[in-house]
Amino acid sequence: MLKATYSARHVLIVEDEMLIAAQMEEALADLGCTTCSALRLEEALSLVASSRFDAAFLDLDLKGKPSLPVADALSLQGIPFAFMTGYQSPRVKTRYPHAPVLPKPFKEGDIAQTLAILL
């Protein structure tokens, strides 16, 4: 059962669109995860520096700023992450070949599948 599997997992969501962030929070809560969300790059970097996460979902573009510094900070801590994006970026796959890409728009099942890959 997924809920039992992920009940002790803490997941970071970095997404600048509040509706998408809320969808992610609800889907991950349904899987038993606790979540923490950041809408801005600076907020996300602060959370990564001050909290411990089991996994993260990063919107690739945060109001014109790439989330790559957050990906770098997570990588340094060994925290797995996936990018969420509505477009493809070859630079991401070159720089982070291990990171899954969750294409937007997505369904709850896509979130669960990506989380299973991360964990």
C-alpha cells in the first residue's frame, strides 16, 4: 500500500503556480507524505538549507528564474528530485541525467510513479 510506504516521507515542492502546488500537496498527502512548498527560488534555497527532505519536485522555471540552484543544493545533500515542466530542456538532462522529468500537465498517478522512482 502506497500510503504506508510513504507515510514517513517529507517532500519539498518548488512551484510558482499556487494551483499546481496545491495539486501536488494534495496528491502527495494522499500518498501519505508530508510536504513543504516554496513559491520562489530564494524561499526554496532557504528550505533546503534549513530542513531535511526525502525527495523534491522542482518547477524548472520559477517566474523566469531556473530552479537549477535548488537542484544543485539538493544534489549536494544527496536528495533525489524531479523536474516539473511544460517544455523540454536538453540542458536539464545533460546537467542532471538522474533526475526524472514530470511533464505538465500531469495526473496524480504520474506524481505517484515519479515519487516511486525518486524513492
